[in-house]
Amino acid sequence: MNESAYRELKFSCTQCSMCCRFDSGYVFLSRADLSRLASGLEMSTREFADTYCRVIDLAAFKQLSLAEKPNKDCVFWADGGCTVYEHRPLQCQSYPFWAHQLSSAEAWSQAEKECPGIGIGERHSAATIEQWLEARRMAPPANAETLFAEDE
């Protein structure tokens, strides 16, 4: 879907937690995400990564992702919600306005089947959606292999 195809999309989070629970997935962290989360929990970035993250090997390079609990819930999901909401990663903040979900009407329709908040509530302009996409482009996931190289 190009920008003209998403002139305006409706989305309001219903706090169903379907994007945070029940299914394995990746929450890739940029350096800024890692710093914000670590600072919010009063930890060093290394300590945060060692405690709450896992490394995902994507062949070309390795990326840092939040860990999951054994039941596939996000490591920060508890008591009906996100325990680090005010510090949550950009990937979480920008949901559902992700490039792959906006790539076609079919992709958006599939996302709508999985998220009860898509298609209801607040209208988001193309400019707002593009801001989320640009924010994600400007904060790529951290390369886990080089992330702490300066520490060593």
C-alpha cells in the first residue's frame, strides 16, 4: 500500500494483549530502545540485555529481541498489561503501523483479522502513519554482535 492508499486508517488499542501474548514473535530493539528500557528499570544496558533479551540469528547478522516467557508471553507482560509501558520499544509503540502490514490491502486485512483494534476508533492520517514508518526506519534494530563491542 503506498501512502495514498492509506490516507487514513482507523485504530484504537483495545488492550486485548494479543500482540503481547500467546504466540512466539520478536520485539527487536534499537539502541535507543535498549537505553530507554534499561534506564527505566535503573539497569545498565548490558545488564538489561543479559536479563531480558535474547539474540535472534538472522543469518546476515544477529539482532537483539525481548525474551519471552515459557508460555510465549512477552517478558514484560504481567497482571493484565505491559509493565514497562512508558518505556516500551518503538516496535510496540508503532503497532499496527508497520511497513509489512501497510505493504498491501491484503496485508492490512490480515492484520485486521488478528487485532480487534484495527478498523475501529481513532482515525490516523497518512502523515501520522508515515511518521511511525520513518521513526522505525531511523531506529533500526541493534546488531547484537557489535552492540557491546566497545565494552570489551
